[in-house]
Amino acid sequence: MRRFRRLRSSEAMRRMVRETRVAAEEMIYPIFIIEGENIKNPIPSMPGVYQYSIDRMDEMLEEVKEAGIAGVLIFGIPGEKDEVGSQAYASDGITQRAIRHIKERYPELLVIADVCLCEYTSHGHCGLVDGCHILNDETLPLLAKMSVTLAQAGADIIAPSDMMDGRVAAIRQALDENGFIHIPIMAYSAKFASGYYGPFRDAAHSAPQFGDRRSYQMDVCNKREAMREIADDIEEGADMYIVKPALAYLDVVEAAAQRFDLPLAVYNVSGEYAMVKAAAQMGWIDEKRIVMENLIAMKRAGAKILITYHALDAAKWLKEG
């Protein structure tokens, strides 16, 4: 008889032989920055998460810094939207100004800039539209232009989430031509058309005004296609890649981690966060145990980087042991 329990006999023993670990320095905290002053709006569907105006974001950034979290993934909510998402690539846009603020006051934090038009367009889609058709090639120059303005503002990493074909190559070329050869791209390579994004659309004011995003985000049924998407993004110049969502796609995460040797991030998305929070508020689950178990599952599947709204809580729990 094999005595497996010998290595489970105490917490010290379990810690010593533990195969998978979660650390604050591997976490990224998503943040929502909105036009205006003295704003800290709670997001009802995401308890504990807020929209901040630039003048109020320091209170959150201080927490991120003190927690030892690697950095933030920034989403801007403009005061005005139009058909072509012009505030996405304006040099004085909300996201660009927020990045400058962060890098001036918290230079040690990594700033990952999400690149997509959905928060900035009046129709809420991730690219330009012609009637009900989402235009791919016509969108690429705008994504490239947005990436350059975000890099000029001080972003450390550019993260295209739009799922237009060819956007990584277009962004890499634009960054290089503008002197940003040192800025890495973290591509949302396998981003599925998921029902888990609902609360985010409330937080970022980015719900599409017609149709849905299934013509450009991935079919939830397809795993092999995700490998092709990731391979293409790497070939086009991605330095890191993301699988999104995380929990329902751990099989994709594991397959990708075994096949590609670039750093793999998972996005533990708003719906996953909201379900845990709701169940915890009802007293149905132990929030700390469930959150940490979920994050461990993502790491165990092969993720190196965890993008999660639980980051502040998880970092605190890690410090407490």
C-alpha cells in the first residue's frame, strides 16, 4: 500500500511539497476609469469593483501597490462616443490621460492597455461597422493608431482584445515604426464569445447596440481553432497571449500551455467573479477558499499570469497565509 497521506500530515508538509502556487506578483488587476471628477461608482453586478475618475484612482492604486500586485489592465470610459471610436486613439483621451497619471505616480506598476473600440463607439462593437457588418481590415489602422497613442502615454504592454484578424501584425508594425520596438504585445488570442462577460459590459458601458459579437469572437465550442488563433498571433509578433474566459476554458489553457512556450495569461472574467461574490454574499460558499481554489486551477492548467478582479482580496489572503 502506498502511503500518500504521509505528505499531507501538516500544513508545513503540504506547503513544502505543493506543486502549484499563486503569487501576487503574477496577478493583474483590471480597472475602469471614467470621465469626470470625484467619481467612485460602485458596479452593482461586481461587488467591490468601481469606476474611478482620474482624481480618485490613487486610493485604488495605493492598494494595488501595497498588495504587491504586478500591475493593472486599464479600460477607459469616454464622455463622448461616435461611430468610429475617435476617443480611443485621441492623445488626450481618458485612457491616455489615466496612463500618464499612473506612470507619473506609480512607475513601478505595470500598465497593460486594452486595445479595442467597443467602449468608445456609439454602436458598441469592437470594429467599424457597415450596416450590421463588422469591418475587419478597415478597423486595423485605428487599432494600430490607438496602440501608438497608448504607448506614447506610457503603457508598458499593449493588449489587443478586439479579435479582428491580422491586428497583432498591424499593431506590431505601427509600434515599431513609431519607435516602440521595446513595447510587448499581450494578445487576447483565444477570446470566446462568452456569456460570462455580462457584468463587464455594465462596468465599461460597452454592450453592443445591435446583434452580438459572435462573428468575430470565438465559438465557445472550438478548441482546435483556439490553437490556430494563438499560433497566428505569435507568428504576427505577440510576446504573450491570453485565454478568455478562464474557468470554463481550462482545457484550452492546458492545451495551449503544452503547445506554446510564450507566457500565457488567463482572464478570470466579470461573470466568474460575480457568481463567486453572489454566492458568498448569500453564505453559500467560503469565498476565500473558492477564490483561491479557482486561481490555483488556472495556474495548474498552465497559466503564468492571472488577470482577475479578485487580485486585491487574493493578495491580502496570501499575505495572511
